[in-house]
Amino acid sequence: LWSRGLGDVYKRQELILNMNNGVKIRAKAAIVVDQVVKKGRSLDRAMDKGNLDKDNIEKSLFMVICYGTIRHYWELQADLNKYISRPIKKKDSVIENLIISGLFQIKYTRIPAHAAVTQTVEASKYLKKQNLSAFVNAVLRKYLRSEESAIKYSHEEAIYNHPQWLLDYFKEDWPDHWQEISKNNNIQAPMWLRVNCKKIETEQYLMAIAESLNKSPKETGYIGDLGCSICLNDPIAVNLLPNFERGFATVQDGAAQIAAQVLLDGRGGKILDACAAPGGKTGHLLEIIDDNSSVTAIDIDPKRTEIINDNLERLGLTANIISANILDTTKWWNSELYDLILLDAPCSSTGVIRRHPDIKHLKRKQDIDNLNVLQSRIIKSLWSLLKPGGHLLYVTCSILKKENDLVIKYFLKNNLDASKKNLLLNNNINDVMLKTEFGYQLLPGTRGMDGFYFSLLEKAAL
């Protein structure tokens, strides 16, 4: 009897500890959401600043709440507004976002509703907003008592979980696809790998992952259309990937893997990877170039060029890495022309919203015009560094024409020695890419890949 009683005490203590941990998780998630939505901080940075213990057993729950709330924010805010009589004060915005994150848990997770409500209410006290705990409780319980399935939204932002200015761009640029784009943007992206096929065959690597997980290859993932790509059914920590530290594989979306293959396509020589950080495409180029070719990678951010160094070191590869402003060629260019240039231009990243839902909150309409100007300046500057007969591949992870086709259209109009070329890829990829006037667009979610734009240009030979 004594030992059984002691066991009950331990169980109660464990329950209290788990509950306290759950309260802490929810409070910190609310702070993160508030930082993104109200303060304009990136989701990754806000989560890092959250100071969550590395070994916290509920770290995955923390990430689910943060990402999910940011992803469905407009819809959840509309839900909240149905149950409050007046807007929540600005000084209490963290409580507003705590309630919104509580609504997300009730609506989109398997967490029991009573647990989500109880711990969200307790989180308001953890945030030192005890005076609002009854308010938090009342709103969430009103929502639970409502006809949840009958809720209908009157405006597009809540229906599609995007800001209206971005939806307007989607409608204008992709009138036949904008709803599909919006829907796919709100689905979590899968984890893709690029296998170093010089070290191991793709099928063998998929089997190695499957064996390490005690699963079949089919249960683990599938080989993509590019041959050296694998799409995993469930994400895996990189330290659990077989021989990851020896450079057998790299985490890189399937669409991003198209760039190096398109640029090379039997070509080689002196190659420039512009705006290269964090170095995924740099590493891919180095894995598949011939022995007579070399790669220079440049990025403006010294910290991000260090990441290129670290990634190449893991892969056992070498490139000439430069940290400099790409537009100021007098500071970094040695006057030797390049045979091939890969320009992964700075962009709005609207093709990778599935991975970075905070883009919907952080970008503004005026950013697109500013990016268009910057992209045009960069491609103009790099064109003078390209040999006659050389090729430049313009790439963005955007799906907006102002950053893609319109940049190339303007460039071709003002550079008569430039001509567009077709992408010579395998039929599986060609069949799913949309051919535009000046390039090719892959929309987010197509074959599980991100949204990317490609335009291959050739410089007239002398």
C-alpha cells in the first residue's frame, strides 16, 4: 500500500511537471507569434530568441504551435473577432496572440480541447497577465460551445490565410492557379534531400535511410524526377541521416536542385555562383562539374559566407568564396570573364511560403517594386562579367512576375546581345513547369516541390 501510494505521488508530480512545461511552451509560443506579427521579426529568429531548452521534450509542440499559428493567422484572428466585443489593447497583444494560438490548438491539433484551454489560460499567468486569464478562458470556451463547423469567413484574407495585397498579385499573375497556390502555401512542405551521386547511388541511400529507421523504402520516401533527389515522407533530424557528416546528402528542395543541372547541361569552365549563401547550389555545382571547371561563390553577408564554408567542408568540396557587394565589381572581380553564371537573385521568397509562413507577415507590397529594381541592377552588372557565348541562369524562389518575367523582359529589351534559351530537362520536369514568355515557372506544391522560376540566357558570341 505504501509503495502504491508513493507511486501515485510520483505520477502526480510528473503530471504537474508536464503541465508546467506545457504552460511554458504555450507562453513562449505566444511571444514568438507576437514578435513575428506585431514586431516584424522573422520566425526563425523569434524562435531562437525564445530560449527554449534544447532538450525540452515538448520542443516539437512548440514548433507546431508557432508555425501553425503563423500559417493560419488570418483565419484564427477572424475566429477571435467573433467572440470579443472590442479590439484587444496594443499593450496586451501577446494575450491576443496567446488566444489565437489556443484557437489553433483546438482547431488543428489532436490536443484535447480541455487541455489546450487550461494550459493556455495558465500561460496568461506565466506571462504576468493574470488580470486577463478569465478573459482568455471565456473566449476559448465560447469558441468551444460554438458551431465550429458552421463558421464562414466574409473576406478573402481569412479564407486563404494570406494578406490581400499578395492574393491580388496571385490573381493577376496566375488567374487560373491563384486558389491552388494559396491552398498549397498553407500545407507544410516535405523534407527533400540531394544525394551526392558520386559517393552513393540514390536508391542505395534511400534504402540506407529506411534501414536506419526500420522501415521499407516505400514507407520512408521516394526518388524525385531529378534522379539524385529524395523526398521523405516524414522529416528526419540530419544527425540521423546515414553518413550525413561525410557529405553523402544535403537538405535541399527538389526545385532548387534544378538550377545546377540546367546551368551545366554538358557545359563547364569558370563558373560564378552569385548571391550564393547558404551554399546549397554551390555544393551541387561542385558535385557535378567536370575536373576542368571551377566555382566562385559570392554573397554580401560575411556570416552567411561562413555557412557556405561550413557546408562545403562537410561535403569535402572547395570553391573560391568571396564576401562582398556583388554590385561593386571593382572590389572583388579579377577581370577574368566567366563561362557560366548562376544568379540566385534576392527575392520575395513567395515560392517557399510553405517552409517560411512568416513571409506572409513580413513582406509588404512596396518590397516587390524595390526587389524588381535590385534584381535588374544585379543582372545588368553580372552580364558584363560573362564571356561571349556564355550562359547566365536567372533563378528566384518567387512566383511573382514582377520579379521574374518582367525582370527578364526589361533586361532583354536593353541588352541586344542576350537571348533566351529553352531548359533542356527530362520530360517529367518539363511537363509540370509552366512555360512563361521569358522562362519557366514551377508553382509551390507541384510534385511536392517549392515554387521556383528559371530563365536561361545566352550571350551572343563575337
